[in-house]
Amino acid sequence: MSKRKVQFMETVLRDANQSLIATRLPFDVYEPILDKIDQAGYYSVECWGGATFDVCLRYLNEDPWERLKKLRKKLPNSKLQMLLRGQNILGYKHYPDDVVRKFVEYSVKDGIDIIRIFDALNDITNMKVAIEETNKWGALASGTISYTTSPVHTLENYVKMVKELKEMGVGSICIKDMAGIMGPQEAYDLVSAIKDAVDLPIDLHTHSTTGLAFMTYLKAVEAGVDVIDTAISPFSGGTSQPATETMAYALKQLGYEVTTDDKILKEIADFFKPIRDGYIADGTLMPKSLTTDTQCLTYQVPGGMLSNLLSQLKMMNALDRFDEALVETPKVRKDLGYPPLVTPTSQMVGVQAVQNVLAGERYKNVSKEIVAYCRGEYGKTPAPIDPEVMKKVLGDEKPLEGRYADTLEPMFEKTKAELGDTARNDEDVLSYIAFPQLAEKYFEKRKAAEENKATYTIEEA
Ligand code: CO
């Protein structure tokens, strides 16, 4: 019998970088190791999307599209992967369809092979346009489940979602456990159920936050998962992914075929070790991010959300109400139809729980985000919103029926015309639409840098 193959998606350039050091790795720092990464035998290299785009413009003075083109050149044999928040692209607001289409088009044209497409509420109508467009330009659309647990997040409902995603034309399925709360048995059951329902490759994504990840991956592999997301050891563990080398070692021992090359993985690890140590020394990488935090297994609240709750209460001089806020959090989540607790819903639920406790009356104060959520602007909720809460938040206003993006006017051509010469290409227009202030500042700096360089050259001559 031939060995069953398990492959790895390497996250060091995107999720590990984002989870441990707030995405601060500049391209120039990791450029020297790209040829090794290209030969390591990964299924794919996650290197773009998520927060990389924002941070390039905001802190690194890099054009994210130029970064992508350079990655494409330096990784000629690898599949380049990105993370896309469906109709939100890389942010938290909904964009009109023409923008989503252009964004996907240029992502693929500039080098992306696999687009992992998700929606924070698992509303697949928010994923449809991105999936269609990914297929149109010949990349692989990976239809993604944002994993959470609740009475309505049953195996049946996940299987239903996966079948609908297949109908929409996805080429693979990703189970995205952004909080690291999935246990080994849950992974086994979910992967088995999806394998039974559709004939598509499955990728499992989790984080080491709670310490479950290695066990969860192992059981997922037993159930037939095709790809697991890991990070090269110096950038693994804690809020990042399990280590690539460790998983490769264990899976080989268990008789699976593993495609990564141990010698090259070691070279990649040796390269990143001093870089990691540098970030520890300058305080960018906090020891807390590398430890195991089991709190969210007790409270069913993601780790990041607990620290947000604490800092909110501290700001309001109400730390003594922490226990009450903690008890209130799952109640608010239930009222709101069990949204997965991922940005931005995790913040919305947390803030509301604190408000409910401090005001002494539930939903007396609500944020504009909660109003928009109840209006249906974020999409369809997993379960209906509690009617009492709905009435308190919206009054007589009727929530939206259908898809919020359908109410938005096209904006790509209009923005392009407005920008005129400021945008040098369509990618610039997309950067501006996604992050207007950041892009504007970046365009100015880019121009100034070029003018300086020109003067310098003349003087030198
Ligand atoms: Co992640």
C-alpha cells in the first residue's frame, strides 16, 4: 500500500508573522531565504493578504503589490497563497462587487495561485463574487469555514455550507480555526464529515494558542485532511501555528508521505532564528505570545478577546466587574445569533457585554457597529437575532433583506478618475480604495523619495 501524502502550507511570511510580530517583517529582511523556501517542498507559501497589505503601507513604506510581484519572481516554483475576507477584501467594511472583482483580478495577475476566501459570519453570499472571479482568472478558490462552536454550528450545518461552496465552484475547502479552540475529536469528526460529503482537498488551519494544535492536526490527518498550516520552528507556537519540522517528523514516523525536505527546513529555521531573537530583544515579540493560554477553553472566549475585556474595564475603572462581563459575553453572542468570535464580531460582542453590565440595563447603549449588524450589513447571522434585542436596537426599522453589497454603487472607475495621475496603475487605485489615508501618504512618500534620488544622481554626476 502506498503511503498517504500530507502536505504543509508554510505561514511564516503571513500568519505567523502577523500573529507573533504584528506583521512587521519587511520584504528585504526575508528576501535572502526565499530561494530555500521555494525548494522546501511546501504545498503552498502563504505570503500575502490578511494584515500584510495594511502593514506594508502603514509601517513598512512598501507597496504591497510590488511586494507580491517580487515574491512571484523569487518563488517561481511555489504556489503563492493569500487570505481574503470575501466581500470585505482585507478590511471590515463591505465593498461593491466591482472592487472585489478588480482586487482578485490583480492579485492573480501579480502572482497569487491560491486565494483562501472567508466570511466572518460564514455567509457564503459574501464569498460568491470573490470565488467566481478567482476561478475566472485561473487561480484556486479555497472556500473557507470560519470555525466556531454553538448550538447552530453543527456538523450538518457545516456540511451544508461545504456543499454550497462546492456548488459555487471552490477547488478546495479550508477549515479556519482562528482562535485555536478546535480539539482533536472535533477535528476528526468535522474532517470526516466533510470528506464524506464532498470530493475536495481539505486544509486545516489552527493556532497553537491553547496548546491543542498538534493533537488536533494529528487527528485531522487520521481523518484524511490533505494540507495542514504550519510555521517554521522559530516563528511557531503560542499565537502562531505548530512547527513545520515537528509535524513533518511526527507524520513521517507514523508512516505518512511528507513532501518537505528536512535539510532545507533546517536552513530556513537557521535563517529565521536570529531574526526572531531580534524581535524578542526589541520587544516586538512578547513572551506572552509564545506561551500556552488555556483560558479560552474554560470561557469559550478567544484569548485576544479576554485581554480586550480586561483593558476596557480597566479604562472604565471597573475591573471588579470582570466576572459579570465574562458571564454576559456568551449571552450577548447568543442574542446576536451566535456569530463566530473573530474580528470584528469579537470586539462588537465584547464591548456590548461590558456596556450591558456597566449600564445596569441590557442594550441600553449600543454601538453603531451593533446597529449595522442588526440591520444586516455584515451579512446573514448563523441563527436569527433575538427579536427583543432586535426591537431594542432597531426600533421600527426593518432589517435589510438580501445582500448588503447589492446596495453599494460601483466605485473602481469613479475612484480611478478622481485619483488621476496620483495613481500610477490600477493596483494603486485598489490600495487607495482599501486604505485611502495610508495609500495617499505612501504615494506622497514614494514621490518624494524618487525626487530626492533624482537630485542626488544629478549632483553626483
Ligand atoms: Co490564522
